[in-house]
Amino acid sequence: MALLQTVPASSHVDNQANIATILPANTPMPLCCDACDHEQTYTMTHLRQLPTIVCDECGDARPFSAFELNIIENTLNTMGYFLQKRA
């Protein structure tokens, strides 16, 4: 005699899939100046070039790092946003 395995009526299979949003590479990202906290926007295409960022308000300049780029992209991915690689 074979044993039959039953599934309780209260269990169900979740058929919902996670939804991802693909953002264009020219999506503006707000960044605040480290010196004066002035917010400026830069496109992801520009940030991927790892530019020197210059504040329009106080003139403070600093290089944008690969670490910062990685943090932005990973955070967006965690939130369900994915960036196109090219504009």
C-alpha cells in the first residue's frame, strides 16, 4: 500500500514575481556637496565616468569614486531598479 501525501488546504503557492524597473542611463541622481550640503544632480552616464564633482554653490571639488558608484548601483538594484549600461 502506497502512502499518499496530502497538502493542507490552507497552504498555497505564491505566484507573484518581483517587478524590476529599468532606468535609462541618463537618469539624474541627486548628490549633496560634502562641504556645503548643496544638492546637485548628475546623470548616471556622467557618474560612471568617475568624474571630478564640482559644487555649483561653493566650488568644492572632489573625485567621484568607483566605491560610491557601486553603492548607488547596488542600492538601486536592492530597491528593484536596474540601470541601463549606456545612454
